[in-house]
Amino acid sequence: EDQVTQSPEALRLQEGESSSLNCSYTVSGLRGLFWYRQDPGKGPEFLFTLYSAGEEKEKERLKATLTKKESFLHITAPKPEDSATYLCAVQAWDSSYKLIFGSGTRLLVRP
Amino acid sequence: GAVVSQHPSRVICKSGTSVKIECRSLDFQATTMFWYRQFPKQSLMLMATSNEGSKATYEQGVEKDKFLINHASLTLSTLTVTSAHPEDSSFYICSALQGQEQFFGPGTRLTVL
């Protein structure tokens, strides 16, 4: 069964304190792994798609990496406005483009 | 690009009434859209896949007669919650598929009294 597990469940950082969020997955043929950011009461905002092991993508203070078993979202020198829930999702080749989501990591960055 | 809207953003209705939620892709055409619901502090749960011009595909455990989906054009899908009850209160989110990526709407908060 395809599955996505995110850790930690919640993370508190001081402004400027870099850290990483983990997304472990098992899937029957990975088509893509997706990272989204969700603010309270809003829909998820697309961040990255990763397709193959070894791939990396960056956007401002965020960098996503992918291996055959997990993905990391690295946050460098975070700011309070980076506070949000970060969702990881996988898409399998035989899934008709459906996404399987992890439970998310709630990030709080204190000034 | 890849902007998806939902309407309404919030709706309060009485038990037993029906509520329609619209999902529109504003700057691209989407033959496939998805409907999710999300409970507080939980992740997104896929309800159904909406395909333009054909019947929706529902996930296991989702009542197709209660959650009616219509995808009549390449930019619009609607979700109608029929005979709503308090347990249907939730945050409903749609997404539209562009390439392999899903872009999400802002969500609709449904409260059934």
C-alpha cells in the first residue's frame, strides 16, 4: 500500500535557525513527489515537484531533495513568515494523477 | 499562472438542505479536477476525481449520491452536498490538474447547523 509519513509532526524554530523536514514514502512506482505549503484556513500552495532520486530544487529559503525512500525540505535561516504546515505528497504511475498526502509538519518560526 | 478559485469561501446552512461549491481554473483548462475534504489538524482526504464530460470517480467510502460532482466544462467543476448534516461540516478543497501537478483552490468552509 502506498504511504507517506512526515516528521516531525510539529517544529518550533527561532528566526534564523535552519532545519529540515522529513517525508518518507513507499509507493509502487513513483511518478513524482510534491511539496506544498498550507496556511491556516487556506488551500495548499504548490512549492516543488521532484521526479527522480538525486534531484534537488530550490526556492528562496527552501530546498527540496529526493532519495529512493525519502525527501527532505531544508529551510535555511527561516523567517516568521515561513510559519505554516508543510505537506508532502506522492503520485504513483498507476494512480491517475491522484496524490497521497502525508499528515504534514506544522512549522512555527519565532522572531 | 495556475490559479484556481472556489466559491463560496464560507457557507452556513441548515440540516437537510443542499449546498453547491464551485471550483474554477482561471488561467488554464483542466480536464481533471479533484475534490478533497480536510478536518481540523488533519491532512487532505481525497473524495473524488472529476473528469470533464464524464462521470466522477469516487474514493472508497464516499457516497456518490450525497456528494454530487459535475464537470461540465474545462474550467469548472461543482460539488453539491445533498441533504447536508452536521457531520458534513468540514473544509472542502478542490484542485485542478495541469500537467502532472495539482493546483489547489482556497477552500470552502461548510458549516451545517
